[in-house]
Amino acid sequence: MDDDDRRTRTEQVARGARARFEADPPQAMTDEDSVRLDMIVQGVGDVPFPADQETLISQARRSGDEELMVELRSLPDGSRYDSIDELLLAMGVGSAGRIDVPGAPPREPRSGPPIEG
């Protein structure tokens, strides 16, 4: 894949992820989440998923993003992600205002809405 193809693929992944997260955020998208989403997708956007932590770190290293490498290293060792969306959630994108307090309704971990009982 040449640089133009990689750039096009990364832009497609970024547009798709942003559209999904803005349309149906797990909790709430903040301006910081938006910046982090862009950083993560720019750093690992052309990695085929599912992908493991080491693959993601290697791609971040190739992209030269030190901050992203540090964040990826903080994920659980040996972790594997089935999609860019799953990675974004694991990195906390879209989880601002999450209500994880005693007495709050249980929440679906991937999507955030209350679980209907």
C-alpha cells in the first residue's frame, strides 16, 4: 500500500469512526474525545482489525506518535480488539459523564445505554 492509499484508507476509517461515535456515543463525546479519536485513527487507522496490542504499538511507532504509543502500552497486556470502535472505547473515547455509581442502572459496556430489564 503506497502513501496515498494509506492516507485515503486512514481518512475513510476516521470518517466512519467519527460518524458512528458522534451519532451514537457510548456516553458523551467531548471536544477532547474528538481530538483523541483523530489522534488514535491517524496513528493506527490503516491497521487491519482484529488487531492485538503489539500490532497497534508497532503501527503507532511507524507513524511517529509517541503519545499514542504510551497510551497503547497502558492497555492490558496482550489485549486484542475486533474493531477500531472497540479500541476507541478501550481508550476511553466517548465515555465522558459515564455514570458508574451505586444505584445507577446497569449499562451495556460497549454502547453505554441502560440495560432494559
